[in-house]
Amino acid sequence: MERIDVGAVVWLQSLFGEQSWHVWNVITELGTPPVYMVVIGFLFWQGRRSVAMTALIAVLITGLLVEVLKVLLAIPRPYYAFEMVSAWRESSGFGMPSAHAAGTMTLGLMIAVLIRRYWLTGIAMILIVLVGLSRMYFGVHSVAQVLCGWLLAVAVVYCVLRLRHRAVDWFAAVSPIGLLLTGVASLMLLTGFQQFVVQSIAENFTVPSLWIERFNQAVAFEDRLDGEQFKAKPLTLFHGISLPAIGTITGFWMLLAWLRQHHESLWADRPIKRYLLSVNTLTGLLIVVLLTNLLAATENIPLLNFVVWSMVPLMVVQLVPYLSFRLARRLNLPIN
């Protein structure tokens, strides 16, 4: 079974070759948090709060489960352990399940189920498959790891859809302070649990020298593509919950507290005039560009990076409509 699993990766790499690297790189970037931010933000900007909020919750849960499962299963990426697989992308950490595959399936499936437009479902499914294939092309995931990510996403989407009405009732009953305290408690529990798992497993885990060598082959490959001189890097397999994840979850709870304080419904869609949809989208994209630049500028400043990530949900969900409203008033456009 393992031979078939890895053989599929080798076949895909030989089929497209090294010359297709940049095309697959664009595709694989569609399965990253900045793209999720734009897609979920777009749903908010179009007034589809019920879909957007449900998708946001599902994506956050999927991301956390992926991080925990990677450490618990401790299965290497294909190119770490198999020299027949070309090392075409620098990727640290374990490989099972694929975070890109899980994230795109979660978001795409949620949109397909809740919006129910055949053309939109078709586009979502095509992108899900392409992102999964891109991870195999780079040698960072096997077929089984991609499938595991997809199955995890299906399970999360099913559970979130089954339980979201209970979440609405709970949200309506709890106070803003209660929401913030719940958020702090959940972050402490998640961080503590994963740190315990990481430490207990990492203490007895010896990283094979082949894995380190193969990882740096991928580093050298990308350095060559970028025209840079090769610099060896350490291979980090055991990660705690990432700073972006902690910041985003913190921001999510802040958003819930804000909505509760202002007596706004958690899942109520907002009717928006057609021309304001375009204004919202344009404003939202500008905010996303600003946030992306801020995140890049603060990448090596942990505290500031955390602050920026924690502001992402509020800025995407609340600041964009506010700025659009102010702009419409300034241009003397009809609001109501």
C-alpha cells in the first residue's frame, strides 16, 4: 500500500516535471490562510453572515485538529523518507494529515452545502482537487495524507452544521465578558494540551539524518529557483500552536464579544444594496492588502504579529462595512 501511495507522488512529479513548479506553486497558495481570509471576508462583505460565520468556525476547528493530529501521528512527508520522491518545496513538520487539503475541503464544502449553486460547487471541487494534487506534486504529502485531510474536513463540516443551532442559542444567552473568558479558557486548554503532547512525544523522538538531508535539499532547490545562495536550515518537526492560529482565535472571540455587546445576531444575514456590495468588496480587498503587508512586516516581531492577527477578524468583518458606509455617505449615495 505504501508503495502505491508514494508511487503516485513519483508518477505525478514525472508527469509534470520541474518546469511546472511555478504553476503548481500558484495553485498550492490557494490553500493558505490569506486566501481563506479573502473568501470568508468576501462572504461577510456580501451580507452572507450565516455562511461566513459557519465557515470561519469550521476552518478554525479544522486547523487546530490538523496541528494536533500531525504531532500525534508523527508520519513524515514523502520526500523526507523516500529518496525516489523529489524534494521540491521547503516544508517542515509532519505530513499527516495535509493542512492545505483539509482547509480547502472545509471551506469549499461549507460553501457548497450552504450556498447551493451548481457552478460555485463545481469551482470549489475543482480547486479542492487541484490543491490536493499540488501538495503531492511538491512531494510534501502522499495520497493518504491528502485523503486524510479531506476526510477530517468532511467530519468537521458535518459536526459544525449539526451543532450550529445550539451555538446560536448559547451565543444569545452568554454575556460579552463570558465570551471573552470562554475564549481565554479555550486557548489555555488547547495550548496546554498540545504542548503536553509535543513534549511527551518529542522527548523520545530522534530525527533521522536522512530527513534533515532531504529537507535541506528542498531548501537548496527553492534557493536555486530564487537565484539565492544555499543556506542550510534546521528541520523543525514539533510545532506548538502557531502564533497566527493563536492570534486568529483570539480575534475570533473578540469578534463574538463585539457582536454580542452590540446586540447583533451571530448568523443573521444582512440585506445590502447592490452597489454597496461592490464598495464592500473593494474596501475589503484594500484592507486585506494592508493586513498582509502588516503581517509580513511584523513576522519577526512576535508580539506585534500576534496583535495584527488578533485584529484580522474584527477588521475584515466590522471595519470593512463601516468604511464602506462612510464612503457611501461621503459620495452622497443612498444608504437605505
